[in-house]
Amino acid sequence: MDASPPSRRSQIIRAALQRFRTHAVSGTTLRDLAQAAGMPIGNLYYYFKSRDDLLLAVLEECERELDVLLDRWAPLVPLDWLTAYFDWLLLDPEASTTLGCPFGTLAGELRALGHPAAERGAQLVRRYRTAVVQQTAAAGIQTDVFMAVQGVYTVSRILADPALFEQSIREIRDGTLPRRAGMATTR
């Protein structure tokens, strides 16, 4: 069965999320959001009463994205969960370098702006961090993988270097996860 096309409201939220991730909240006007959604600015007000209402909807979308990931990985044992996590991190080094952490970048900007939604963004990051910390602990891994990954997002974004992002995530993965039988080892 084919999925129905996303609603216009969903399209606006996705366009706003992409725009906030690429140009930041502070660098985005309602006119920019309307243009990204391909509609006149007045039409935005049909779906959202204010920029803050749209921003809250974007945070809800980020929460849904995290829920989807965590639900997908929930049945996995810790080492498989962490492997899936590293695979997810490595899906698009270019985007990771350009946009930063899909959850932390927006939350960090909201905090820096003193925005009323900053605590909600922080709760999202806490949930994300808790999931990674629980899995690393359950796997008997002492490394704070979450903080190491966040450092990679930050430095590779500052340096605009996707190769550095990819290399660093692979190094964290390879230095954290035990070698499994059948995996090639290099010295």
C-alpha cells in the first residue's frame, strides 16, 4: 500500500526543519520559511499562528525522528544497537558536517537565543544522550560515545570537513566496539 502524500502542514514543517538546520533559527525569517515551503507568506499563518508555533512543530518533528530511530533499534542487543547507531551517523557525512547534530544543533541554538523552547530542545538532547549512554553501559563500554560524537559534529562542522567527520566516527566506532568474529582486523 502506498503511503499518502504528506500534508501541506507536514511539508511546511519539513521545509522549516531543513531551513533551520541549514541557516539556523536566528538566520531564518518567516519570508524564508514561506519560500522554502513554496508558498506565499500569508499562507503560513493558515497553518501556524506564529514563527514560535512553527518552531514548536519543528521540535515535535525532531522528537518524532528520534522516536523512529530509537524504536527501530529497540529490539537490538547493545552491541548491535551501537553498530546501528554508528551506521546511522555515517549515512551522510556531508550533511552531518554542514548541518551538525540533527537534534543538538537546533537545541543549542535555542539555548543560545534564550528562546522559551530551549528547555524542550534540551529534553530532546537528554533523551538522545540517555539512550546512547544506556547502550554503551549495557555493552560494558567505558567511553562516553555520545560526547565524543558531539565533539566530532562540532569540529568537523567548524572545519567544513566531511572526510574528518567520517574518519573520526569510524575511529570512535572501531576503538569502542569490540572486534567480532569474522570481522577483518587491521594493525
